[in-house]
Amino acid sequence: MSAGRRRRLPTARDPTAHLPTAHLPTAGTRRASAAALCAAALYAALASGVKPFTILAYAAVALPSVLCVGVLVAQRSRPGAGPWRRLDPARPTSEGTVIPWLVVIVVLLGIELASYFHPGPRADYPTISFGLNALLRHRAAKAAGWLAWIVLGWYLVRR
């Protein structure tokens, strides 16, 4: 085992000692993470001011989504390099953990699309986003929701 990959025993002072030293955060990665979090918070603050159900709102949703897809593609093409590397590369994702999530996503997407394209009034057949719009009617709550969505998406993409 190389010196950079040596495992140390955890101690009270260093709870990360059991992690491979090659994957420990450095000052540069901490700064990059802080900058990314600030950029996400700024984006959330700006996107929270967009009127719902408009082309601009759809574009605001699409931009982080496209970024996450790009990160997934980068992970596949260069698995160990770059800021898009997986959080725990030693623990690969198995089909047993992915399939239940895919089922949930497909069911929710089906309900969302059926409600969206139903000819009746939106109040009778609300979409998930329509219900969340009522919950997040204040701009600060909407910005917090946007930030939570971006951070959760980034975490899930890097798993």
C-alpha cells in the first residue's frame, strides 16, 4: 500500500484517521467547496425571485440539472480526477440501491406529468410544484428551498 493510501487508526483528536489520506480534504478543496456553496446560495437567492411557471423559471431549474448531468458524465469518463470525483470511491453504487430510487422517481414523475397535462383546473389536480409553491410563497423560504435542492442534488450526484 502506498504512503498516500495508508489507513490510520481513528483517535479522539482525528476522527478521520481511518480514511485514506489521499481523499482527505485539503485547504484548496475546502476553499473550492466554500466557493461552490456561496455560488449555490447566490443562485438560490436569484432564482427565488423568478415568477413560477414561466420560461425563466424552467430555465432556472434546467441550469443546475444540466450541471449535475455534466458532473455525472465527467465522473464516468474520469472517475478519480477533478472536483467531480465521488465522495467515497471505495464504495461503488450497486444496482440494489439504485433501482428503488429509480422506481420512486418514475412514479413521482408519472404523477407530476399526469397532473400537469390533465385538462381540469390546477387546483383539482395539483402538481408537486404547485403544492410546494404554496408552502414556499415567501422569498426567503423559496431561496432556502432552492439551496436545499441544489445541495441535495450535488450530494446525490457525487455519491
